Amino acid sequence: PSAAALLACDRRGQPASPAMDEEYDVIVLGTGLKECILSGLLSVDGLKVLHMDRNDYYGGDSTSLNLNQLWKKFRGEEKPPAHLGASRDYNVDMVPKFMMANGTLVRTLIHTDVTKYLSFKAVDGSYVFSKGKIHKVPATDMEALKSPLMGLFEKRRARNFFIYVQDYNDADPRTHQGLDLTRMTTRELIAKHGLSDDTIDFIGHALALHRDDRYLSEPAIDTVKRMKLYSESLARFQGGSPYIYPLYGLGELPQVSCFPIT
């Protein structure tokens, strides 16, 4: 098959011989993020992987392009203006996203041992727009006390709810407080703590990261797990938010999982 980028990993995850008549356990087509993670996992598990891509860059639809690549993708053969500077100074994500610091993706990258080739930056903070103003989502106890997002009494009620979520453990019924979160809706769980509508919006969208309000009528267990992930990610680097980002763009994620043949 024709391929602009040709990659291979042997059983130890090292570059394989460039000879094309070798035998492989798995052939992976495309260097999108899913394909590269799959390739990395299979290699770590001892399989010999041949990894191929028709593009001359890693990442597929989730790549990060330098200025020349970006211009070629959207402007054909037209050259970028000189005043924009050096091409290598740009890493433009085609699908910009943040990563949860303790999310499945980060744990997968650690498992495949590619994090040694990556540099991450903790995102300084996240913000919400409420009542005509922009407010930082509290990341510490001190920020929570000073935040105008809730009144004093509402903060106390919210704190009790957060403690319940933090202590909740699927495997330990003692932490459930007699509640079955697989049957109880999120609306019913929050109602037990007497939280206001503004606080419910804050919890559902700023912490649990739901895109709409359908979660209120769905089992509460999903929202609780999302909140726990937010809290665990926030604590992992003790920064201003639970989010991290590859220093040189999301295109680094698939690239570090691949080994170019030279």
C-alpha cells in the first residue's frame, strides 16, 4: 500500500527493520489518536506492529499542524505570508481539547510508557459566566471561601454534598448512606442536599461537565463519577484546574506512540 508515513514497532516497542517482507502480528492503518493508542497498547503487550499512514504527518484528523502544513491543507499550494513568522513556531490543533489530569487517556499514556517523551502544562484555571460576570471555578478551599458564586449558607450545603461525593465508593456500601445511585436521579440526589438552581447548574456543567440538562433525569452515579474524576484530576498536579495540555499541541499524543522508519 502507498503511504507517506511508514512506521513499525517491534515486540519491545522499538523501531523495526524497514524491510517490508517481515511478518507482523498486527497492521494498523492511520496515525489518528485512537490508532496510535491501540498500536502502543498492542506493542506494550508484546505484539509486533506495522503502523502505516497516507499522510506526511502524524495524527490524522486530530493532528497539530505547523504553519506550512496548515496553509497547504486549507490553501493548497499558496504560501503563508512572511509576516506570520517561522512555520515551526506554530502547532495548530485540528481538534482542540484539554485532558483531565487523572482521566483514562492520561492513564493509558502512562501504561504505554510514552509520557517520558511528552511535556505537559497544567491549565491555569477554568471559568464560568454567571449573572453577567466571569468567575474562576474555585480550585482550593481558600478560593472557594472567597468565591462569589455561592452565598455562605449555600457553600455549607454544597460542601456537605461534595464530601458525600468525595467519600463515595462503589465497592463500599457504607459510603452510600443508604442511597442507590444507579436508580436515583441526579435531581433527586441534589434535592436531598437542598442546593439552589444556580449551584446545580455549577455542579452539572462546571464540575461534571455535562453539555445539557438531561443528566438531571438520569442515574446520579454518572454525575458522581464525573465529579470524582474532576476532583482527582485537580489534586493530581495541585494547579488551578484539573486540565492538562501537551506543550507542543495534541498532535504530540499520536506522534510519541509511533516510531518512524529511517
